[in-house]
Amino acid sequence: MNTRSKAAKVWRLYRAVLLAVWFGGLSLSAQAERIKDLASIQGVRSNQLVGYGLVVGLDGSGDQVRQAPFTQQSLTNMLAQLGVTVPQGTNMQLRNVAAVMVTAQLPAFSRPGQSMDVVVSSMGNAKSLRGGTLLMTPLKGADGQVYALAQGNLLVGGAGAQAGGASVQVNQLNGGIISNGAIVERSVPTTFARDGRIYLEMHTTDFGVAQQAALAINQSIGPGVATALDGRVVELRGPLDPNQLTAFLSNIEQVQVKLPPARAKVIINARTGTVVMNRTVTIEEAAVAYGNLSVVISRQQQVSQPDTPFAGGQTVVTDNTQIEMRTDQGALKRIRTSANLVDVVKALNTLGATPQDLLSILQTLKSAGALRADLEIV
């Protein structure tokens, strides 16, 4: 019996250790992030393309020629290229044509013949692009070269109707997309490795993140593979054989990096009254008093009539204006030291301040040195 009880205790202890290690591994992996999510490879990037074109087939919701003369000029030039000559000075009253701008992003490693999505936006006074068809539009890069050709039927997500002077509209009608609406005609050379040297660009500038990424790569791939050059760039020493670079970078992107605590920051949107803070924000003990001052102006119209009907007086309308000032009495309240985000939220909620008041309170706490965070106003 003693031997069995000892064996049972040992097994329970062994099982507890296994569960602890397993859950500990899960917690560590949950806190870690992949290199693929933290950085991009220098030289691997997309390119912006833009073009000018015409959308036809609209149901009377196109550009008005008088207010958008470039639409008629573009249509005349296009017809001339197709062999149709329009007499000079002809005023074409067309309502089913609209001038548009076409934009797209040329992904890295794109080859001729591949397709990509395009966004079509009206640049005239067209009421809607629903049901329209984009005619062949060259898409050019920053160097003026044509890299793709766009054409196809538009998909507009909005809807609208009007009758009797009343109208209703849902979402935007002057813009749409064409899925796989452009075909790549020219590729852009992409060079990301020189003599086996590859550079990772972190998405945020942080010396701790760059150093942790280099350490994780060296532990996973091999010592001396990665070196953090600064707070944003990590240098990789990859294979000299170009055929091995794809497999090498695939392994690099899957490396898990345990991130250090982020820099304490509070972001304030003064237009909407939104306040967002991360978990490293702390508050030192302080005392806060606040109050609101509001001015209320009300005006009422009153009618003044003579006392007797035949006295010769006139009935006049007078304005009665009242001005009132209201103040909210603010008491001095104590904020205790908060070491984590939960305590910070509780401390600020005890003030009972509105979001607009909270903006001023956070700025004042920062000036007094009680708020341990960077303030960013957007």
C-alpha cells in the first residue's frame, strides 16, 4: 500500500509538472509574435498606379457636359482613336458618361498577365456610377510608364433614389471597385538580397523589439545570422545561392519573438473626445479639481399691442433675450497611485468627468508630472 501510494503521489506530481510546462508554453507563445507580423523585407514593396478613364452605360446619372467639359473632350478624343470623327463645336448632351480616376496597387513580384483589383472614383459631377462599365484605361506609375490596363464592370456598394424633390442615399455612389479589373503589362524588378545580405525593417521604431528579434532569429536559425543595426533595421546573413533565399526567408518569418513592454502612450482625439491608452500607463498620486462653465443664451419673441383699439398705436414684435451663466462646482479629489491599466481606469472613473473634461485632466496631469505616459493628440 505504501509503495502504491508513493507511486500515485509521484505520478500526480509528474502530471502537474507536465501541465504547468504545457500551459506555460501556451502563455509564452500567446505573448510572442511572428517576424512576419513585426517586420517587412527591405525592397519588397508595392507600387501605386493611377489612370484617367471614362465610364459608360450609366442610367442618366453621368456628368453634365456644361459643368464638366473635360468629359466631352475625353469622349471626342476616344472616338477619334476609334475612327469616329465628331464635327468641331458639336455640343454632345450625354448623361450616361462620366470621367473617372482609376487607382491600383501593383504588388511585389507581379508578372505580366496577372490581374489585380482597381478602384474607380468619379471626378466630375456624376450622380452615380452604378451599372457603369470602365473603358480600357492605362495605369501609369510614378515614372510615367504604363504598367497595367484596367477595364470592366463596376461594383458600387451604395444605393439611392429620388422623387418629388425628396431623395435618399445609402453609402457612396460615386465610387466603386472592379475585382481583378486590371491586367499587369509590365513587371517591376525587385531586389531584396545583395551578396546574401537581407535587411528587415521593423514596423515600429523600438530598440528593444529590434534586439529581441535579432536574438530570437539567432536562437532559432543559428548564431550570427541576425544583427540589430538600430531601432528599426535588422541585418540578416542569408545563403549566397539565390535558390535557397525563399526557404531561408520563410523560416525567418515564422520565428516567434517575445516583445518587451510597449512604451506608455495615451492617444487623444480632440474632435471626437476619444481617449485610448495602453497597459503600461501609470499615474502618480495627485489631486484634481475641475468644473464646467457654460453660457446659455435664449431669445423669445413677444407681441406688444396698444391698450385701446383706437388709440392710434401699432402692434409690434419685440425680442426678449436672456443670458444665463452656469457653473458646475468642482471639488478637489484625490487620485491614488495606479500601477496598471485597471487601476488607472478606476482612478479616472472616480472623478466622474465627461470625456471632454478627461482630455484637459490628462493634459494637466502630464504637465504636473503625475501621468507617466506620452500624450499624442490627433
